[in-house]
Amino acid sequence: MNDSRIKVRIKFSKHGPVKFVGHLDFMRYFQKCIRRAKIDIAYSEGFSPHQIMSFATALGVGIETDGDYLDIECNSVTSCEDMMDRLNATMAEGVRIENVVILPEGTPNAMSSVAAAGYKLICKNGSGFGNDLTEAANRVLNSDSIIIRKENKKAKKKGRAIEGINDYIEEDIKDRIYKAELYADRFECLVDASSAGNVRPLNLLDLICKEAGMTLDPLNIQIIRTDLYLMKDNRLTPLDLSSDTIQI
């Protein structure tokens, strides 16, 4: 990295039909918006220069977000407010820049910093969650262990089962769930989102439904990521380094 470059972190939200745009297309979309906003972004060297940009994490198709992040390197900057206004002037409907911060020197990039993510899961048909599911959630979340069953990627090779290796493995994710609560109209959770221990909120909700003797229809659930967090002094801090820390 060129020492004269300035690292900038951009927080954005994404709602509505644009949620169906895949990660690579969304990355290209941001590259065009940055050029249109006349941000003095730095480019890589070599025969095929590209904007120096990295997203904290890829957002799955169909998932909305209140707070996701990307880092860029700039040759020069004006002010955070000016950059945010200029970027928002180029945004399509459903995408909004929520914050822009200039990072202190030596700050790790967003991708390597993600420790946790907050989620909100809502029934698309407006039916909400009944009392039976609320009672099941209390039993699951207050238990000594929370076991999920997932496919063992090592068990299959080129579509063929490998002898002696189970198709599925079980994991206890109790310690990786920092907060979780089921309301009448939504399920909210704060879970591990690191590369070593990522917890999928839909898996947790599915486990609660099974405890209640119900079948979860994932197509009826809208997932909204509320924010991404880094770990600092045993506290979860939003990636834009705001003061909204959470003690765990």
C-alpha cells in the first residue's frame, strides 16, 4: 500500500428490488458510482488497473441490509459529508450511503475485521410468529447447548460420497450466539460472523421451528442484516467505529 493513500470506509444500506443484484454486479455498480461521484479513488498498478476496493462480506441474493461496508483507498479526500452527499447523488433507488469515515492509519480492512453480524428476520406474508414458536425459542435459546446439523463438505467429492465420512456434521453454536429474541412480528439475533465460526440466522430460526413441530418456509422469510461488528476489548463495535458498542 502507498503510504500517502487514505483509507475510507463506506457504510451503505440496500433495500427493495436491488436486493436481487448479485455481489459481483453490485461491486461493479459501486465502481461506476464512485467514478460518477468523482471520488479520487486510487487504482492498482500494472496492465489492468482497477479501483482499490474491498467489501466487508458478500451479501447473499435476496438479503437486505441496514448496514454493510466497503473500504476504498483514495489519493485525496474532501470531507466525509461531501463524499457521502456526492455518492448518494449517484445511487439507484434502494441503495443509500449511511456513513463515510476516514480510517486511522493501520486500521485492518473491513473483510478481516468482521466478528459478528446483527440480523432481523420477518415473515413476508405478515403472519408473524405465534405463541408456540415463542415458547420453543425460549427452550432452544436457554438450553445448555444449541446443536445444528449441516452438510459435511468433505464428505462429497465430485458428487460422490466418500466412504467412512458422514454426510452431515453437528456443531454446538451456543457460544456463537451473542443475542437472540423472538418477537410477535420478527426474529432478531446477533451472531458470530467471522470466517472461523459464521452462524446463519436462518439455521437458528429453522431449529426453533423444529422444536415447535413446525416446518420453516425460507421463501417466506425476509432476512435483513442490521449491522456488522468488529471485536474490541470484549465489546462489539460497528465497523464504522461508532459509539454503539455492545458488551458480550
